Amino acid sequence: MCYYGHAVRRPRQEIGGGEGGREDNMKTTKGLNAKKTEAREYQTPAAGIFFTVKDVLYEKKSRFQRIEIIRNKDYGRVLLLDGLVQTTERDEFYYHEMLVHPAMASHVRPAKVLIIGGGDGGALREVLKHPVKKAWLVEIDGQVIEACRDHFPWLRSTFRDPRAELVVADGNVFIDKVRETFDVILVDSSDPVGPSTVLHQESFYRKLKSKLNPGGIIAAQAGSLMLHLDSHARKSVFLKKIFRHSPLYLGPVPTYPVGMWCYNFLSDKIDPGMVRTLYIPDGLKFFNREIYRAAFALPNFLSERLAKGK
């Protein structure tokens, strides 16, 4: 089963758990109970998150995964893929704004943008807040796009935007075949465990770099601050070989494991620490100039782990 480049951010039964950032393969998800009154996700074998279910709005199994959209009193509509929380009405903007705007705001003129994964449409919505000429969204599971289009009302206008092109395809294969080059590439992929490890490997990032225009930027979700420490350290070693600038940055996502998320900022030209002018669209809920500066300040335990490398 190929999960490369689709919306799942935490592959089923593969999330890392335990102390010190261990990334063991453990059964860590449950999903809807038999009575469909509660959705429970074990983010580690000993901890997790649950939602009481007001309504089940969508429940189908695609070729790739089980897709469920529920309604919760506090978080509104919640998308689960194979029982794992992908996005909620209440907190989705934290993740999508922090994935998209640090790169987009740092680029002087991002005309062509590629999004790998992100079938829920949140990243695409944020990209289209900038004056881009065209944005491609490459999602392997077309049923995720259809479900979100029908049940997340704020996404309907996003998918109808004439600047947006939706491609139902494996993101890794798409990169091999596409002839276009891009100003910004956003990787809204699964976490660095299980089948999606290919999207966190050196060869994949070298392919992505070959599709960047001069001065281009890649931003990629990198996983949980605490649960993927080893992955962050491994990636930092090879990313420094590929890109002149490759810092990690952080942002909160309340419903994701441990609540703090990591992202890679990758460019040969743009050093976020030296950026003086940011191009920030109006109407954002979380991202601003101060958040941009603060996001690249890392806690001591992460800096020390990155310094050790592998």
C-alpha cells in the first residue's frame, strides 16, 4: 500500500512513542468506537486524545485508508484517516499557517507553488492568500479531497480557485515525472515512520531541490517535537549537505501528538534569520512577524540533539 504524498500525517500503527524520542512501531490508534459515540487516538501506547461524537458526517474506506469526518462539540468537524486526527475546525489554522507562510512570506515573488499531500485543502487555502499565478496540489487519495470539499465548507472556494490545479497522484512519482519547476514547494506528508519514510530521505530532498527555481524555498512538516527527535537529528545531517540553509522551526498544533510540531525550512538563498521584509497576507489567525522570528528559536534539548547528529 503506497502512502507517499497523501494527507496522512501519522501512518497507522507507526507513531513513535516512549522516552528520548524513540520511534518504535507500535499500535497507537483506535478511531471510532463500535457505538460511534467516541473517537479515540492513542498517540503513544500510554497517552492520546479523544473526541465525543455529536454526528458522524462521513465514513468510507478508500483504496488507501479509512476516511471519517465527525462533529465534536468543542472542535467542530474533525477529519480522521485510519483513526488518526488530521485536522479539526477549531485548530487547523495553527498547522496550515505554520507550514505555508514562513516560506511564502520569505520569498519575494512566489508565482508557482507545489503542495505534496494536503488533501484536506488547508495548505492550498493558505497558499492562495498570496498573489501566486498557479498552485498544484498533489494528493494520492481523491476520496479525501471529495470528502473535505463536501464537509469542510471553507474549502469549497479554495478548490474552485482558477489558480489551483488538483492532481490525484503519488507525490513521489509526480516529482519524478513533472517538468515544471517551482518557487516554493510545501511537503504536507506523513510523519517520518513507516511507508512515508521515503519522504524524509536524502534522495527525495535532492529530487525536490532539482525542481526548485533559483532562490526557491522548500517547507516540509517534520513531525512531533518530542516523539521524532531521532528523525530530526538524522535529517539535519543530510539536509545540511543539500541546502545552504536548513533550519528547523516550531509551531503549536493542539490536537497533534505532544502539541508542538516541527517543520524544515530549506533554501540555498534564503536564510530566515536574515530576512528583513516579510510578505504576510491579511486575515491570518496565528502567523505574524513576531511568530516568524520566534519559530526558529529552538529549545535546548532539541538543539543539543541536532548537534549530535546521527
